[in-house]
Amino acid sequence: MSAKHLGTYLYQVRKQRGITQSTVARYSGLSRNMVALVERGEVVPTIETLAKLYRCLNFSMTEVLFRWRINDIPVAPDYEI
């Protein structure tokens, strides 16, 4: 899942729940600007940042992980040794 896809998903969840970016910022301890950057996919959030957002939006990382498609997972190229 790219940062853009993750951000779009977080935006959709927030909007569905009727929560503003300012409210997410207040309850997550993040700045409103950071919430906006994550939602726009302009930054790759740390696990800690994601955990704060997920806790604030009341869903788990597992929910997001199960939304991944197999094509979104990068495969390492084969290397000869």
C-alpha cells in the first residue's frame, strides 16, 4: 500500500465518521498539518504516527493490512550469488 493509498483510506474513514482534522490532531497528539500531510500521501508515517491515528479513528492496523491486495506488496528480484 502506497502512502497515497493509505492517506486516501484514512481520509475516507475520518470523513465517514464525521471527524475534522483538528479533532484528530487534538486527540492523537499530532499537529493538524501532519494529519493533512498523511492524508494527502505526502509523507510516509511512522508506525507510532499510524498507531496514534488508528487509535483516534477507532480502528486497528489489522483492518488496514487486510485491505492490501497481493499486487501492492513489492516482490524482491531474484539475485544470483
